[in-house]
Amino acid sequence: MPRETSPFILGDYWLDKRRDGKSPDIWQIAGREKGQLVYRSTKCRDVEKAKEALRTFDSQGRAKQKQSNEDAELVPQLFLYAR
């Protein structure tokens, strides 16, 4: 499904279903990285759980990037520390 018709969009990522039909009920995180369209499975069938998986994925990605003192977020850092 295109980004525009996704049930949830967060920044550069959105929820999508598998296009090959192997797991049509499982939601994926779709996004562009370095000009390529990439997919990561949420392992969730429920769209609400998939939204939470996308939020977690986005937070972890932001936590790995260099942050200024004004923009620093504590919660994503705690998730990485806990892992």
C-alpha cells in the first residue's frame, strides 16, 4: 500500500502489508533509507500493536543519532539501555 493510504505514518516511516502475499495479515514498517525502500516486520496482526512497534522503532532510531542537549530525549535512551 502506498504511503498516502497507510493507516499510520510517523516521520519517514509508515505501516504497510507484505506485497508478496506470504503473510498478508502481518504489518510491516516501510520507509526509505539511502534511496531504497526497506521493510521491517512488526510481527503484529493488530494495527494498534503495529503502531506501537513503529513508534518504538522510530524512537530507537532517533536514540542512536547524535542529539543536541536541547533536543535530547530520555525515553529512547532508556529503551536502548534496557536492551
